[in-house]
Amino acid sequence: MTIEKSDLDNWDMDEPDFTPDVNRVNASIAFIQNELGVVLSNEMQELMFLTNDKPIGPVDDIDSVLAKYNDGSRIIGIDIIYSINSIVEYTRLSQESIYESRSLLPNGLIVIGSSYDGASDSSIIYDIRNSSPTYQHIFNWRYYVDNLVVGEGLGLIARSLKEFLSMPTSEDEL
């Protein structure tokens, strides 16, 4: 699915009227792929070009989504979707966790943002392992509490980045 500018209608950027810098974005994409040993999906690359590789956050009061776990759903408040440099930084921190080995993020799952579920801070995880059955899915992960198992510690938010970008709504709507 192609991500288009209209998919960002409910998202804020610090510089919404930027001049696109194709060279900068291409360099950022090469950086993440080299640093993390991954290949970014087309939809993630499209998002980087549409935002000029700048962080984005949901519009005020339209920041909630549902994450589906085996034992039910949780309302998640989205804080931010990171730029490439922050994605690399937070992914590395999660791969080199000081917590138990059960919390180590495997290669191909990347931290693209942060969220809060009312009880704890959590990370927004994007699966870019092209051989995975959850390829391009978006998850919520309470990194210091939850195992990295779909449905247990990884709460499914969306089946694609495009779907995820269209999901935030007010908490009252959920």
C-alpha cells in the first residue's frame, strides 16, 4: 500500500511546510539499513519522504488506538513516530537491553515510536522481517514487562503502516 500525504492528515509535524530534501532522506534510509542490517519496507521509506525524515505526533486529542492482546484490548496513547536517527537509537537500546534476555528485540523488529497504555510507557514496534508472517505489522510493546510474543507482549495495533497512520482517534471514540 502506498502512503500518501493525505494519510498524515491527523498527524502534526514541527515543519509542515518543509522543502523536501531527497538527498537527506536517502542518506537516512541508507544509514538505518547499514546500522541495523535491515531493509526498510517501501511504506516506511514513503513515510520518511513525506515527513522529510522528521518526527511526527498525533493531532491533539486524536492520539488513541487499540492494541489487541490475547487477553483483550488496551487503549494506547501514541506519543511520537521517530525520525531515522531516533529509530536507530531506540532499536539499539532495545536490542542491548539491561533487562532479562526475554526483552531483547530481535533484528528486523524496529522501534518506530513511543506510546503509553495508562499503566506504563511502551514502544511502537514495526516488523520489517520480510519472511515473517507479521511483516509490516505494527505492535505495542511494554518493553520492561512483556515478552516479545504476538498477543502476549506484542499487542497488534495494525497490519500495515498505512493502516496505523489512519487509526488514531479520541479515547472517547474507542
